[in-house]
Amino acid sequence: MLVQLQHRRAPMPPNTEPRIQNPGPTAFIGGGNMARSLIGALIRGAAASSIAVAEPDAPTRDALARDFGVAAHAGSADAVRGAATIVLAVKPQVLQAVCGELGNAIGGAQPLIVSIAAGIRIDQIERWIGRELPIVRAMPNTPALIGAGATGLIANARASADDRARAEAMLGAAGRTAWIEREALMDTVTALSGSGPAYFFLLVEALEDAAVAQGLPRETARMLASQTCLGAGRMLAESGDAPSTLRERVTSPGGTTAAALAAFDEGGLRELVATAVAAATERGRELSSRGN
């Protein structure tokens, strides 16, 4: 079985390669963790001098300038001056105010706007900025911080093929990307991959606690649980096989795995996951509707 997987393995490109095309002068509005990960990806293919960040928190601003050599400003007006791409990396609840400032700051320019704010629709961003611009809405997740993210993207009609390519390259340098056909599905993307890392961490917590209850030392239980999940994830990503196929290969009739899976079925695991994803999707819709 292992030999068969090795022959069919199609590894993902290493995230350490400078795969990103130069997006031109780029401004980040917000300098939090996700912005840091994207800036780190950008400077593998673009000069740090072409990147600016607007971040009101002075220690965070100083750290960005020190760690990456980018220009860091307290306000957005200085950061976006001359920018070809503007990344909105602030919390959803402050995005309306940020967009209002941005509309005044960019003047008659037509930069590409890339928003990574959860739950905020493209039409809301257009209305808040007050002008017609190419906009790409993206939903990355926290594994982008280590180059292993998953991001859904959707663009408005004003975004050209080059605009889409620039946005995809930027987010793709921090993981894998997928274009979404309808913006309404971005709420599902948020519930699946945006919130998904938390579901995974909860599962690892539960596995760890269960093993400790059976007598394993916590440190050992944590290592075995996390490495098992890492290995299983790599098998799934690199083999090209469906998760059901991989599950069946490790489930011998009447064996230990079959006993555990039967307990999951009896507890309604699939139904519980469906309920959780539906709840997160609905919450995303509620966040979007607040800006109407």
C-alpha cells in the first residue's frame, strides 16, 4: 500500500520557492498575523521597498519595518500613495471606516483591491469606497502563516485576468487557492477552511485527552496525535485519493479502526459536523448582512 502511494504521489510545490509574480507597489491596510504572512511571501519575489503597511499600533508597526524592511505608516493615506495593489487586512467591524478613508486617499487611481475580511461582500466594499474598482475577495486561513494555507477567492467583473493572476499569486504563495463561482459560497468557504483549523485543533485536543484517560503521558499523547494528523493530512493532499478511499484502506473488518469508526457513527459525527459547518455558514451570512 505504501509503495503504491509513493508511485502516485504528486507533491505540492514547496512554499519556500519565490513563486509570486511582482504585483507592483503594494499597500497593506492592517499589519496583523495574516498580513505578516502575505508580506513574507511577497518579499520573496518583490523588493521590500515596494511594500507599505498602514498599522495604527506602534509596536506592531515597528516590528513590520524591522522584520521585513517595508515602509510602515500609522495612517492609510501615506501607505496607499502610488499603490497598484491594496490589501485590506483589518477586522470586519472596522472595514467600513477604513474603506471610507481609502476612497479619499486613492484619488483617481484604479488599484486592485484584495480583501481578506471575513463576511464582507464585494458590493459592500464598493459602496464604502465610493467608486468602481477591481476587487478580489479572499478567505485565507491561519495555516497561511506557515505557507500551508487554503484560500477561496472571487473577483468582481472589473477585475482583469492580470488582476486575478496577481491576487492568486499573492495568496498562492502562502498555500493553495481555489476560485469560487458564486460569492454566496464564500460563507461556506469561511465555514469550511476559514474556521476549519479550529475544528482540527479541537479534534487533536479530544484525541489527546482520550489517550491520557487511557494512561498515556500527555506529552506523548500530544506528539502522537499531532504527528498522526499531519501524516494523514499529507497522505490525503499528496496521494490524490478520496478520503473515503484512504479510510477504507486502514479499516480492517472487525479491527480496532472499525470499532472506533462505529463509535463515531453511533455518536452522529457526520451529522454533528454538518450542523457545525451550517452554523458557521449562517454566522458568515449574518456578518455580511450587517453592512447592508
